[in-house]
Amino acid sequence: MIALSMIDNFPSSPGVYLMKSADGTILYIGKARSLKKRVRQYVLGSGDARIHIRFMVQLVESVEFIVTDTEKEALILENTLIKRHHPKYNINLRDDKTYFSLRMDMRERFPRLSLVRKVPSDGARYFGPYSSATSAKEVLKQLYKVFPLRHYPLATCMARKRPCLYYQIKQCSAPCCGLISEADYAALAEGAALFLEGKNNEIARIYRAKMNLAAEQMRYEDAARYRDLLKAIEVTVERQKVVSHGGDSDVFGLHRAGEELQIALLHIRGGALTGSRSFRFAWEMENDEGLASFLNEYYDLDNPIPPSVLLPLPIPEPGALEELLTEKAGKKVSITVPQRGAKLEMVMLAQKNAQTAAEERLAKESSAENLLKDLAERLHLPAPPRRIECYDISNIQGQMAVGSRVVFIDGKADRSLYRRYRIREVLQSDDFAMMREVLSRRFKPESEEDKPDLIVVDGGLGQLGVLNAVLDDLGVEGVEAAGLAKSRTFRDMESPEISKSDERVFRPGRKNPITLRQNSAPLLLLARIRDEAHRFAVTYHKSIRSKELTASELEGIPGIGPKRKRLLLIRFGSLKGIKDASREQLASTPGMSEAAAQAVWEHLHEETQRS
């Protein structure tokens, strides 16, 4: 327990404090404008009256502090120390989701929109962010219908002899064939940029002026094109209108459910809602401190920073975070708690999204728990299988054999735990031996991975027997096993119709399979896990096969070693792409010389040259 006498020696300056248990483990790291005042609040219980906070303070035996010159330095140091020590009571945001943006460099000849993950300071214009590539591509798809910009790299476009299909469906203006002037194309590109920035009134003003000018000069086709553009923009804006207060903002909502905090984030760009995200984490301190800690970690992950951040409640020392975000973004960033108007309405919408996400998660968890209980009952398992693993093998007559493992936690795929295995010890076509090798590597004695509650293999009694034998050989205990055999198709000699048998589940110690009701939730879960393992194995096998075939095709070419092979594949994507490339394109690949490019081209076109 922290003693008051200990706090008397604390300074009243900004800094970071580290709360430690009796064995020296760091329990919590925090920042403060006044170290003495903040830590005293914990000891006296003022402000932090929650039971779980008092429980955490009882575990604290000592508090260390690091003084900083400013609150901003304390903010940076706090984030650094949290990432280094991962304290139990701090937020540890592991956000591996990448945002996507649309990029357009107006300095290019005939500017083009492209999808990118990072937003460097390179002078180009960036639009977004979009929470997924799918949503960004949907925006592009709709945009091309209004602004027919080129779709392909400039070199590819200019190499064409005639317009591509996109021109035929009026989604490209064919600058490659001179069917639009550079000035008119630049106006299209600027219109697309303004549209993505939400400046629709500005677009209308520019295009209306161009339409009137073209009409005055009796360029009626150009005037009609601008008229159609104006109509298309009006229709698109009306259809997509989810308008806020205007401008670019990140709007946060918060919902507390016990010791878990649910945070919703709405992206407002150009006054329109462009996307949303939801985050959940354990948090046992006050809500305002949790939100402040989350914001510090979230924007430290190089996520896009808008000029306005709207919050549902005040956070401690917002000025320091404002200063830090302004420095990161290279422009003024404000953090506000709206009290009225459209901004407050957006915060209330974010609050509603946070609450809905929390309620939906609880409903899903309840549903998943009931499903796993049902599965345990049907398969006679001792407990609901919270962690299920499934293994599969893929090969062609024993060649380039691979294995896969997929993991489902609480009925949901956890792709971070997926694993792929190259089969090294088995050289002939023997799926049983290959499965034994994979399982032996998974359960090697030095492995520190959590054991699964249930392992599913694709197959019947034979595959299940291999699994049981390996588990026995390695002394693995407490792991249940099951084999899921695919349904069989057959036709009765007296009937022209083809019938399909039920999928069967085999368990150790039972000769006959367990029959689950077809399309029942437990069977569908097992089938989904098995199919996912099969998909993962086949995808890996195709990748290995493609690389080996490509590598063998490029073997023996003078001057082409592993590094140049890799560079060629990175640029052209496949062996076909390399074959289709010209000598000039091969030579322009980084790391390639003209002599090496000539050697590659001649080697890949030997048959054509001979014929």
C-alpha cells in the first residue's frame, strides 16, 4: 500500500509515475501535470472511488516517478514506457488494421487515382481514410462514373494503340489516344479531388462556368459534357449525403460495460461520414483517463490526424495532446467536447455506435457460448472447446507438400494464430505420415503455445488414429480429438437421382460416427473450420508451386541470381508478367542491366524465336 509520507517527497512538476507491486512488477503507468497531486488522489481515494481502482492501489507497494519539462514530454514518455513494459492495468492497443487512402499527384501528366496504405509528405493529394480496401475501391468505382480518369499507369496507357474497355463504358476519357486535351483532363482531375474533399459547391461553380463558356463559344459537345457532369455530381451527392457540421473530424463515442471500455470512432471527411471503427479493451480506471490513454496510443500508430477531434467527455490535460497531434500532423489540431449543435449530434451518434457495438458483442459472445456448449454435449466433450484447431495437408503426388493449421477462438477464426508448414521429412505421397510430421512439430516439447481444447482433422478413423497416436507419443494430455469426414455422393442403381450422404464426425473410442443434424449450428461450425484449413493449405500450396515453377523457369539465365529473380517477380507479379514485358521494361527494373534484361527476354522467348 502506498504511504502518504512517500508522496510528500514527490514534485509538483509534470512527469510520469510507475506503480509497482511488491515483486517489482509495474502495474500501471500514468502521466500527470502535477505528480504529487495525481498520486495523492489515488491514496486518498478522491476522484477514483471505483472498487477496482481501490483494489489496484492496494497491490501497489512503491511508486517511482520521472520528471519531465513539459506535459507533452510526459505524454510521449508515458506512451514509450507502456509499449516497453505492457503494464496490466494500462491500455495496450494492438491495432493491426491498416487504413487506406486515395492518392492523386496533380503534377503528373493526366493525374490518376491510386489506392495506398501510407500518406507520406510527397506533394501529392490524399483522400480518406477508408477502413478497408473494399470501401476505397467502391468509392473509386462510383467516382469513375462521374469523373472518367485513367485507370492504369501512364506508361501502360500510352503504349496502347486504341482505347480500353473503360472508355467504351464511359469510365475513362482515353487520354492515351488523344481523345481529351490535357487542360480538359486537368479540370476532370481537379473536379474529382474537390469531390473527394466534399467541396461540391466549388465543383458546381467551376463546371457551370466552363459549361457556359463552352456554350458561348458554340462548343456544344463540351458544354453538354459539363452539363452531364453537373447532373451526375448532384445525383451522387444526394444519394451519398450523410452530412455533419462540415470539414474533417474524428468523432469518438464511449460506452462502459463493467471493466470493459467500448470506443467508437466516426471518420468525417469533407462534412460526410466516410467510415467508422470500433475498439474494445479492458480498463479498470476512470473513463476520462482511459479515453486520453487510448487517443495517445491510437494516433501514435501513424493513423490519419484530422484538424478536429471531437470527444464525449473532457480528458485530463488536453493541451499536451493537442500540441503533440499538431506537431505530428503539421497543422493545427483541436480537441473539443461539443455542447450543442451539429457537432454534439455527431458525438451522440458515436456514443450510440459504441453502445450498439458493446451490446452486439455481448449478444455474439452469448450465442457463441451456447454454440460451444451444444457442440460439447453432442461430441461428449468434458467442457466447451474455446480453442479449436484444425489441420490439413495439400500436395501433388507427394511433391511440394504443405500443411496448414487454423485456430478458432470462441467459435471465431483467429488469423494471427494460423500456421503453415513445409513437409520436409516425407518424400512420397503419404498423407498420414505428413500429418504426423505436422502434428509432431506443433506439439514439440519446447513449444510454449496454449494447448487446444479440441483438434479437428479432415477425414475419418484413419486420420483420427494418426492424431491420437501422435498425441500419445508426445504425451499431450487434456486435448480432445475429432475427425470430420466429408459427405459422399452416390446413386442408387434403380434411381437416376444422385444422393448425398450426411457429414460424419468420428471420436476416439467409437467405431460408428456421431451424426449431427445437417445444417445444425455445431456441424456448420466444424465444417467451416475444416473448409478454412483446406483453403489455407491449398492457397499456400499454390503459392509454393508458383514460386518454384517460376524459379525453375528463370534458372540458368546468365546474370540472373536470387536477388534479380525476386526484383522481377515484385515488379511484374508472375512469370507471365515477366514474359509479357518488353526488353525496355525488363531493363528499367531496379537492379537489372540491359545485358541481363536481354538474356531474360531471349530465354523466355526461345520457342517463339525458333518457330
